[in-house]
Amino acid sequence: MVELARKILRNSVFNSSRVFISGFGGFAFSVALARTLTPDLFGIYALATTVCFFIFQLDPGTGYTAVRYISYSLGRGDEASARGYFRFLLKIRLILGFVFSSLLVLLSGYLTYQVFDKPELLIPLRVLAVFLFFFYLTDFLDYSSEALQNFKYPSIRHAIFEASKFAFAVPLAIWGYFNGIFIGMATATFVTFVVMIYLFNKRYKILVRGEVALIESKRVARFMSFTSIGSISGVVFTYVDTMMLGIFLPAEYAGYYRAAGGIIFGIASIAVISGVLFPALNQLEGESLVDAFKKAFRYSSILTFPFAVILALFSDEIIKIIYGVEYLPAALPLMILSPIIVFNSLNFFAPLFGAKERPELGTLVSIISMIMNVVLNYYLIISFGLAGAAAATIISRLFSIVALGIISKKVLGIGPDAESIYKPLIASAAMFSSIYLMPEPETLVIFISEICIGITIYFVMMMLIGGIKREDINYIKTIFGI
């Protein structure tokens, strides 16, 4: 188990570097655009990219399926089957890439004039169709690399892409050419695709060349049919709030919400290790699987609760420092959305169900939570605007993770220990109270000092109530070889 932990740690480091590059790069790109554009034009940018990625995420889980079956085959030394799964899913990905890009072009006029009633959207949507095609194909190569438990490749991909975005798009924004932003993004993803195809062909010959075994296509189709439902649910969770804000409110509200979401999901993505854990879980059974799940859940819980508290307490200061006072309306949704950092980091149920080849276990929950999210967004946005969109997301996500946890415990007999949740929650309450009683920070130094004091109080409280034990410290030392 220690060796597995070291492997997961090593992969987590590479995955964290990828996520940091992607998250920080994308976040910095958004901040650069927000400070260059007016809030209404930034809102148009947010809507256009939201629609693009909404269609992108309609993928029926081809990447997730590739990780499941390629890693499964390689774990049993069956390289021919691994190649079979890779090529079969790559063909599906190529067809879907063309379909999705064409769909974005065909729908661009209707979305621009009938749905959003914002004429400035037309050209960005059509240009982003090119971006979508190459981004979608390059993304599949990331999944294939993850199936080999090699997370270096995605880090390289995102480093090239983020650097290219800044090189091609930001200067055009500064020069006042708004549509040039999307041309720059399309150029960046094409350059990244060309470089990554060359590197992948050179580095991963095990998937590209050699004998190909016949695969159980029906088995893959069944797995993908259930993961597609979860994928669609994820699409709704991630993008429907911004799109509905664009429908019911002026464009700048979508920009404010994007500003808050950029901070939340940037931090949340760094804290998530479920993508790293999934290939490893595929090769575990019995008590080893249960132990890996519980340890991952517990340590993720310990580390992510303080982030949520900090964002909730300092939302105004964080928005002003990062985006400027023009985007201060984003502070309220940032505060409401802060628990998502915890929800995302603790959602190990999808990779667990996938490892057990039981993706259908979460299907009903995905459908219910998706419908709940749409309905709540509709009513709460009309009534409360930005705060309503954030509240709808929190309520539906909380329902989802609680329901998945109950199903996992009842059907698979695998679930987190109760103390993995309530002890970090108690320590977080102590942290929240201590910071709340401190004076409002007037300088950056005081702001950072109060955060450091709060984090210290959190970890001291965790040790006092037994949330962090000596065996945990010894386990971490063993993993790091200390």
C-alpha cells in the first residue's frame, strides 16, 4: 500500500503540475482579459467559451473509457488489447470532433439571436468551432497518457497551450481586436495539436504500433452509455448556470460569475486527485481498494476544508486584489460557491464505480441532480440573480455527493469514515470563528497574516481532536521516504 501511495503521490505531483499550469494559465488568461476588456465584453467572452465547452463536454465519456480499459489491459500485460481499445475509441473521438464542431457552427446564429439576443456572439462562436475540433482531439491524447499512469505528457501539452494562448490572443485583446481573442485561441490549440501528435507518436509507441487484438465493443459501449449520462450531468453542473445568466441577465453578469468560478474551479482542480487515483484503482481489489479509497478521501478532506473557509471569509478582498473593484459583484457568488472546493475533492465515487465496472450506480443520481440544477437555476436566477445561480449549484452538488456516498456504502460496502468529514468540519468552524473575530484586513500583509493564523488554528485543532494522528504523520514520512 505504501508503494501504491508513492505512485499516486508521484502521479499527483505531475498531475498537480498539469493542473497548476492549466488552472493558473487559464485563470491568468481570464484575469488578463477581464482587466483589458469591459465587463460586458468579458461577459461575451465568458458566454462564447461556455457554449463551446458545453458542446465539448457532450462527449460520451470516451476519454474516461479509454483510461478504464487501456489501464485495465496494461495492468494484465495485454498490450494488444490496449492498442485495440485506443484505436477504437480514437475513431469515435475523430467522428465526434467533426460532429461537435459542425454543430457549433450550425447553431451559432440561432444561439446568438434567438437564445441570448447578443449579436456580438456570432463570430466568436464560429471561430471557436475550429478551436473545439483540435482541443477535443488533443484532450484524448491526455487521457491515453493517463491510462499509462504517465502524467508528464498532459503537463507538456498544457504548458504549450497556455503559453500559445498568451502569445496569440492577449496582444490582440490589448490592441482592441475583440474577435482576435478567439482567433488567437484557435491558433494556439492548432499549434498544440501538431506538437502533441508528434510527441505522442514518438513517446507512446506501445499504443500506436504493434498487433491489435479484437476488443469487446459491446462491453465498451455499455460502459460508455452510463458514463455519458454522468458526462452530461457534469456539463449541466459546470455550464448551465453561466448560460442561463446570459439568457436572463445582461452579459456582464456572466462575466462576474465567470470571475468567481475561475477562482473556485482553479483551486478545486488543483485539490482533486480522483483522476490520478482512477488508473490505480483499476488494478486493486478487496481490502487494498477499500484502504486506498478511505485514505484518499480522508487526506483530501483534511486539506481542502481550510481553502473553502478562506474563500468564504475573504471573498471581497480576493476579488478586488485579482480582478479589481469593477468586478466586486463577483464576491457574493464566490462566497456561496466556496464549498465546491470540498465537494469536488471528495468525489471519488465516479472513479470507484468505474474501477468496479459499475458506472450505472451513479446514473440515477446524475439524472436527478442534473434536473434539480436546471430547475433551481431557472427559479433562483430570476429571483436572486448571481447569488441564485451559485446557490443552485451548491444545493444540487451537495445532493449529488451525499447520494453517491450512500449508494457506494450500500451497494459496494465502501464508504468514508464519518470522522473524515466531521472532524475537519469542527476544525474549520474553529478556524472560521477565529478569523471572523479578527479586524478586517486593511493591507495585503495583514490579509496574509490572518490567513496563516487561521490555517495554524485549523491544524492545531485537528491534532487536538484526533483528526490528525501520529500514525498519519508517520505514514506521510514513509511515503516521502523521510
